[in-house]
Amino acid sequence: MRAPSRGYPVLVGAGAISELPGLLEPFAAVAVVRDAAVSAPAIEAPELVLEGGEGAKTWDRLREVVEFLESCGLRRDGCVVAVGGGSIGDLAGFAAAIWQRGIAVIQVPTTLLAMVDAAIGGKTAIDTAHGKNAVGAFWQPSGVIADLDHLGTLPEAQRRSGLAEVVKYAVAMDADLAGILERDAADTEPVIARCVELKAAVVAEDERETSGRRAILNYGHTAGHALEAASGYSVLHGQAVAFGMRVAARLAVALKLCGPEVVAAQDHLLQRCGLPGPLPAVNANAILEALPRDKKSSGGRVRWVLPRAIGRAEPGHDVPDGAVREVVEELAPS
């Protein structure tokens, strides 16, 4: 992975965690922040164990992590190792970004979603009452280790959640990946590695979302984040992204950006992956009210990423409110 601010290795494979001690050699001290649901890495270091999930991304947990780093005596030559899903990675990465004005972090994602998306690219954040990922920083890790052995114990719901991000890459960026998913939706090493390549290429072009290129990675996230907020974060992120992709594709048809065959093809891919799966009842108005709070909105208007074809989406679309309401009311879980 080569971003403008920092290049770093992304290691993908079974048993890849064995490479962690080597990545830690340059650092004077190490502290581990770990999801309670996963096992500790085989290194000697002080450890803070937290419950994962979106509920970890709060001011209180951020304060807890920063105070832990302080108690460990970590200075600028130290390193945080974040072990867990995307929420622990976001939380620990943000703490690393602000402690001592920025210390190193190595991401050890243990969920499919984190391996293909959250751990790559340097976005770190916590949630607030305002919305998901409302406070955060761009802070590239010093390395990412995606050990596929972790996936063997992943609950099926979490695996499906991660596959939503894989479908996102396929529909928005890579028709060949869509073809692979059509034949086999398994979370194989080549599929994960391809997702990492796709995200790395975008981040290399637009690390801090200044040119607009990185917005392509938000396909499905606009309505998805609104659903998450409206549900009180009771919906898994991947389920919400799958819902958001269904909304976006139907809006693209309404705007005549693509034909209904794109909706059908995307729905088929999602269904093959068991997505979005059962969702709690959420009022459509609550979803619509959450949309303008999206970080990517401008002047109170939401800018949508919409597909032109399978494998090609475009950011920056302004969609009439009436069209958004019609589609959200059609798809809102009830």
C-alpha cells in the first residue's frame, strides 16, 4: 500500500500474524488494544481488552484507550497494535492519531469487513450523537496484517456483513470481481487481496478525499449510514451497506443513469451473499432525516455515488428529494 503520507505493507494470508514481531522491531514500546471476542497476538505487551462493535466507538472508550496509552508510557517511538474488527481498528487508530500528536499503529483486522475495507486506507473515527464517524482523523497505519485464520471462527452474520463490502467493490469498481462472486461468493484469499488492491489504488490517488476520487468507496454508504443511525446502530454495517446499495441502484435507474438490469444483477449478487438479511423495522422518515447529516453532504445536499453499470459507479450526483423519498419508503424495513 502506498499512500502519499506513508507507504506500508498489507499482508494477507493464513498464518500472516507470524509476521507481527518483525513489523514491531523498529518501535521502542508496544501496546495492544484488542477486541474481547478474539485471541491475543503472541507478543509480550500490555493489553487493553474491549467489547467490539459500533458501541466501542464513543468518547468514553476513546478516553479509556488514550489513558491506557498514557499508562503504558508510550511516546512517539511507540506503536499501538489494534486487533479486532473495524470498530476496534477505528477506535485504536484514532487514539494513535491523537496521542503524542500521532504515534504508529499496526492494524490486525480479524473480520472480513475490516480486512477488505476498514483497516485499509487510514480512516479512523468515533461516532457521536450527530452521526457515524463524525469525529476522526486520516492516519495511515504502519502495517496491516490480515490473517485469514481468524475468518474460520467468524460468526456467519459477520461474514455476510463483510461480503457487503466485497459486493460494493464489484458493483462500483470491478466487473471481473462481480463475475467471481457470481461463481463463488466465498471469502477466499484472491478475493480479499483484490479488494485490498482496489482500495489501495483509490487511496493512493486521493488519500484525504480532496479530489473526489475516494468518494467512489462510499457506494452504498450514504443510505447505509442513515439506516445505521436511524436504527440506533442495531444493524450490522454490512447489512446497512447492502440496503444502501439497493437504494443507490434504484435511484440510478430513476435518473436514467443505468437500466433496471443493473438493479437485478446487483440484487442477485447480494442475495447470493445472504444480504441484506433480516433487518429491524426502521421508519422511513427516520432514515430520510438522517441523510443530510452524512459527512459527504455539501450545503445541506447529499451527493450520491450511483452506478452506471456493474463495475462502474460515479460520485457526486444530486438526486431530487422526491426520488429519494420514494425509493427509501419502498425499501425501508418494516
